[in-house]
Amino acid sequence: MRRTIQFESHTELGAIYLMEHDPAVLEFWDQPTKLKLHYRGPSGRRVTNWHPPDFLVLRPEGASFEEWKLEEELARLVKEHTDRYQRHSSGGYRSAPGETAAEALGLLYRVRSSRELSAIFIQNLMFLEDYWVKPLAVDDFHRHLLQERVAAQPGVRLAEILEPKGEITADMVYALIAAEVLYADLTAFPLGEHQEVRLFLDAAAAASLPHLSLPSTPSLLHTSLAFGGRLFVLTELNSQHALLQGEFGEPIRLPRAFFQRLIEQGAIGQATPLDADPTRLEKRKILSQAGPRAMKVADTRLLAVQALLYGTPEDLSVTVSARTLRRWKAQYEAAEVQYGSGYLGLLPQTSKRGNRIPKSDPVARELLEKAIKQDYSDARQREKVTVYQSYVRACEKRGVAPLTLRTFYRHLKKATTTETETQRRGTRATYPEQLPYLCLEYHTPVHGDRPFAIAHLDHTLLDIELVAQTSGRNLGRPWATFLMDAFSRRLLAVYLTFDPPSYRSCMMSIRICVKRFGRMPQSLVVDGGKEFASQYFDHLLLHHQCQKTIRPPAQPRFGSIIERIFGTAHSTFLNNLLGNTQASKVPRTVTREVDPRRLAVWTLSDLYTYLCEWAYEVYDQMDHPALGQTPRAMFLQGLAKSGERNNRGIAYDDLFLKETMPTSRSEKGKIQKGKGIKLFGHYYQNDLFASRELIGQSVPIRYDPFDLGVLYAFVQNQWLPCQSQFYAQLSGRSERELAIITTELRRSAQVDKGSHNLSAARLAAFLEKAEGHQAWLLQRQKDLESHPILDMLAGGPRAAAPSKRSTPVKRSLEERSPVNLADVPIYGEYR
């Protein structure tokens, strides 16, 4: 549709890809309006809620609002919000309040589940997106060669096509699949698995050979399987055996032939959302209460029963009597009928032996549970002894004997969960206690399936003090911006500056990435920082079809790879330099001999040079523990396997540099007669603006945030440099420096309007002026330190703007005369 569509979850993202490639969908829009829903909440009270549907979808048969949610979430909402969500007779879900509100507008309302999305299909659509955004042209010779090869051998594996090195590349095959010249079933296998993907001339040829398109056993590796009423993950598969890891207990090892026979007869199959969400809570309770020994005994009995039902006597792994086998089989079949899981009938019942009835007063136990739930699970974070004392007083009022302190501690330990601690200390405090994702599905790439698929961008304040080149004055700690490829862990760009995180750092990182590799990532993961919400940054990503994904706040595991590289940079490089701030971590122990500010010798440009060498040469060729090889080798191997995709290349030219520059809010400037274009409260002029044809026209404009003396205007199909009327004062000045000057001038103007009779007010005004000038001088030094880095990225000294009569010469700091702030006009408020 060539529109920007927003999404709030990966389920909605999958729906976007599905609708984008669905020929039955004419248009779709995200959150088009809000619907007023009326329903009864869980408490039974009437609730009115303004609900924004996820999408408005237009199809030939009509238009409808659609709400997409995870299958697990919908199963929970059906139980908790019965009046708002209901199960459909066809097996799906519906929302009666949503249907009523949509019907008033003459539209339909549909609740869609993630179960309707094929994860492999969505992944393959993302994989081919580069070839749809910018089609790759395949020459006629190789196109005919591929068509003849596939026609001669329908269903040929992609790996066999790519075996002759240099003749056929992965780019050619993927480009022809995207152009529908060749056909591959996008729902069967990920396109990156060359051994599994089979090629046909068209869908009809694939339909005539259906057995070639079905997944083979190796494709089940690392997927969830349903076996005997339980969920397992196939963690290992070789020619001898298959290893199944269940959610409870130890893994089960099956002979390969027996495992294949169980699959063919339907005893083992891929798990569905219904398998992952048991309909009976008792089933989950029984499994969670079974100990490791009981699970091991049940696993042995399960294999024996399966061998009795589907195998041969040779497949029996235990030696028991025939009567015992019949008893196990009867227990298995009875549990299959009662619980829907025969495995539960094979669990030994030894844990139920003995008298389990508590002998304490039930009122005392009830008061104990109430004290733990209400008094302990509280944001006041009361001490345990204090909670117990409150419990004792409550028991005295009821006239019952309280339980002992030892019993109280035992019950409190059992009742303390992550949810309880979250209520006491908050979500951020208990975030490290939450379990990570131990195993993902096979069709869910952890960090993308190829280079440039996913990249992470983030900033960090480096633990090292820097000094000025000329004066040696301490300038503080710099900010570093890293852009990392998630698939290969390779650093695509490194940028260093004294300015805090801003859109300027983001723009410069993208510049460096394009300069080094000639392209941008397909998806960029960032945090919720305001610098990533800049309209300039969003416009750049939108123009180059780069998807921005904002990771959840206060959950650093979603950006673990970029957070980890920050620590690696400090431990392997920065902590070995003079001026590192390890000693200042404990301020009370810092002495003059180890003070980082006294030991600082590194300048910004020198540190940037060596930091780039460490990132691009040293770290790039170090074995990564998560990859088993170096990031560079992983990167090159991924490009060879998934295609280099040169069709997504971006030229690092003057046009791209202008795209990475900010603009005004309206993105245009009006050429005024005799004045030029107004920006930041003053005018920029060029000789061509004297033409009568240009007077009054609004043209696109860009400015360099590191040099405000020049503005660029797109006039007559070219970018023209425009010189400021205050070029002598603004040449080489950064946008942040201008903000400090503007703030100082605004304060001076406010002080001048006040009374001058009060000596205290005059003294305060003088001090404010001195502090403002001091801040400006410090920022000036920091900007001068950044100039070598900017010149390095530009490939040489940056050119100055042309002048009408004489161009002021850019002088060094020692030769430059101080700026007279009275000559600079007061600009508008900086935002």
C-alpha cells in the first residue's frame, strides 16, 4: 500500500505481512477509530470501554474491524471476560460487544488468533521482502538456465542448485521466487534451509508431487511435539536415536526407527495451541506435583505402552510380566478418557500414601493465609516478624491459638512467589528473577535468519575521562553509539561524541553503516528513548524501508546482545586505558594517585580511532561464545547463504548525506524577496534566490547540525548551499551550542526587563550570565573535539559554503576571536 503501518505486537506484525500479500485484501489501516463497547466485567458490573480495533480491512465482500491476539491470551480472556470474548461455533473467537458497535457503522467485527498465522510463512515473507522492495534483475541467460534445470527435475533441492560455485547465486534464486518465475512452498520450510527447500516451475507442478513438499523428520528438530498427552521438544535427532525433552522431568531417548514409526502412525505429532493449553486445570496440577522419580517411572511405562500399541516386542525397554503391561495399558487408556492424557495414568501414586490432613485449627490457617496475602504482599514491604505479630493479634481477637513462628516462616516461604515479590518491590526489582525463554520454536529465529535482518542501536556513557587536544582540560566522559547486527553480532557502526544521546548520534550511526556496507538493516530495534522518536530519524528509516521496533521498557533482555557488547568493550579495551573510571565506582576510596580525572590523557579523536580499530578489526575477529566462530565469519557465511542483496544498496553520496540531515518542522522553507530562507530566526541566502521565478516558492531544506552557518535548499533539481547572514558567528557552531547561546540570550533579555535597583538581582543576573558563558565555552571545546571525527567520516575536511564577496576563513581556537553575543539575534525557543 506504500503507507506506514504501526503494530504493537509480533502477532499484529504477522497479520500485516499476511494482509499485505493476500490478494483478497484491497486495503487495510491500523487503528482507524475507537469503538464504544458495553459489556459486563468479571465482577458483573456494567463496563463502558473505548476500544481501538487493530485494523480496518477492506475486502471485495465488505469491510471489517479486526482484532489480533495471541491464542493463549484469547483462551485466558474467554475465561476471565466471558461477556466480551466468546468462542465461536466454528472453533474461533468472537466479541459480541465489538460486533454490536461495528454493526452500528455497517461493518463487521472479527477476532483473529495467532493460530491463523503460519510462522514459517511469515518468516519467508520477511526473507523475500528485500526482493519486493527493490526487485533484483536476473539476466536472461541465468533465468533460462534455472528454469531448464527445475523443469528437468521438479522438486530439486535448493542446495543442489547452488552447488556449482559462481554459476548460480542465492540472490538469483530468491529473486526469481519473489518474481514468481520459480515456485517454492513458503509454508513448508524456511527459505534459508537449502537442504529442505524444493523448487518447482509453478504451484501446479508442486501440487502434482505433494510428497516432495511435506516436511521431513529433520524439520521437526527444536519444535514442540505432542506425545502421550504431554508436550516435548525434539532436542536431538541422529541416525541412532531421538531425544525428547519434556516440560517436566528428564529427557526421553527413543530409537530412531521407533521414533519414525510413532510419527507415521500418529502417536507423535506437532503440538497445537490446544495441546499447550490443557482444558482441565487438574491435568496441569497433577503434572506439576509429580516429582523427578515419578516422572522417570512414568516415562519408562509410557515407552512400554507405546511399544505394546505401535511397536514390536523388541522395542520394549523394560522386562515386566504381561499382566503388568496390561495393567499399565488399562491405566493409560483410562487416563486418556478422563483427562485427555494417558500419561497421567502411568504416574505412580506413592505420594498419596499416609495421612495428609492438617491437624492445626482451620481458622488459624485461614488467618495465616490472609496475613501473608494482605499484609506481607504489600508495597509497604513490612518485615516478616511484623506480619507475624499482626497475625498473632488477629488470632487473639478470634480466640484461636496462632501457629508457631517456625510454621509461619515455612508457610511464608511456600507462598512467596515472583508475583508476591512484584507486589512488594515492583516489576523492575523482580525482573532478574523472571525466567528467560529457554527454548524457542524452530521457526522463530532468535536474532534473525541472516545478516542485516535485525540490528540493534543503543547508546552508553563510556567509563573513561577525556581531555581537550589543545588545552588538556578535562572534558568528562563521552557517549558511544553502537549499531550491531543481531545475526552475526558484528558491529556495523561505532560513533563517539560528547553530546548526550540525540537524533544526531542516530543519524551519524546510519551514515557510518552505509559508508561501510552500502546498505541499512531491514529491521532496527531501539529502546524507548526520545532520540529514537525524532521525526528526522523516522523519516530516514521510512524512506529506506527500514522497520523500527521499540523493545519493551525496563526489560533489558530484549536488547541483551547490544547491552552485552557494551560490557565487552569496557572489559577488553576501555578498562585497560589511562583515565578509566573503575576507581571512581567507590568514591570514598578515590585518592589523587588513582583519580581518573588526573590520569586522563586520551582525546576524543584518538579514542575514536582506536575504538573503531577494536570494533572493526579486533572484536570482529574474536571467537564469539554464542556463535562458535568470529562475527566476521558468521557475517560472510550468512551473506553467502541468504544472498548479498545488492539491490538494497544505498550510495554514500551527497544525496544520502542530505537525507541524514535534519530539517524544519514543515520540511520546507519559503524564499523571501531580498532576504532568503528563514530558519532559527535568521535568514540564509544564495545568489540564485535573486531570480523572480523563485520568490515565494517553498522548497525542501536541510541543515548540518554540526555547522549551522550553512543551510541546504533543493532548488532547480539540486541542493544549493545557502550562507547565513551571521556566518562569521555561526560557522562551525553546532545545534547544541546554538541552544546554549539562545538560552543565555533569553535569560539576559529577561534580566534586562527587571529592576536594576536591587543589588541582589543584579548579582544573580551576573552569576547566571557567567554560568551560561561557561557552559557555552565547555560545549565549544567539546564540539571542536568532534571535528576530526566528522572530517574522518566525510573523507576529508568539510567544505565551507560559498560566499558572495569573501568567505571567512575557518580559524583555529587560538586564532579565533571571542564571540560578541550582543551581535547575535535572539532566536526562537529551541525544541
